Amino acid sequence: DAGWGDDDGWGDDEFEGDGKPSYPTTTAYDRGGVKVLFDFEKPDAASLTTTVMATFKNSNTQSLSDFTCKVAVPKHLQIVIGPPSSSTLRPSGGTITQTMNVTNLNKGSKPLKMRLMISYKTEGGRSVSETADVANFPDL
């Protein structure tokens, strides 16, 4: 196939075949066996709104219950957070997904950044609460 897709030998293309911009997956958090990956989607490069698909992964051998991720953003950003796919993060590669729509009212002059507040309980009943600042976003 000699199309213009990602297999054309030119590495990661800025645009996929559907005309939408393509962005690399970003690791937003990686502690204690819990990893948060962000994937991004926009209808076009000029759009002020970015859909962020968060995937929470558990590499521990125990389930994590009451899993929540709260997100705070600076005033120049607006965020709408969808419900998580579950509140239990299953062991050994289990995932939870959650979608966020982030609008950057100052696109081009102020970057996308957010603070994650992740909390869960281990099988032993220990409560874990972590905060992480995320600013390593691609140019959205």
C-alpha cells in the first residue's frame, strides 16, 4: 500500500488519512504501578477544543478500588470531564478510560496544563492519594 498513511516510510505524519491532526501519546503520571496515558484528538488544527482520552493502567498484582481522578486546570482553560469507565482498576494490566474536553481560550499564547488528583484504595485497605502536575503536552 503506497498510500499516505503512517506506513509510508516518513515516520509519524502530522495528519492521518481522515484530515485530522495526529498527536503523540503522553505519559501524564507513572507512580506506584499506576500509569496515566493521554491521547489527543481535534477536529482540525485550528480548533480551541481538544478531546483528551485518559487511560489509567495498573501494573500491580492487586486490584485498586474507589479509583478516581480529579482534574484542575488554570483559568484560561475550560474542561468538561466525562464519567470513568469503572472505579476499579483491575490488576496486571487492567485499565480505566475517561474522556475530557479541554478548551484553551488563549491557544497559542498560553499552554495546556493540568493538575491530576488521583486516589484509590489497595486490596489491603490502604488509601492512596497523589497529585501530579502535567505540562508535557504536545503543541495542541
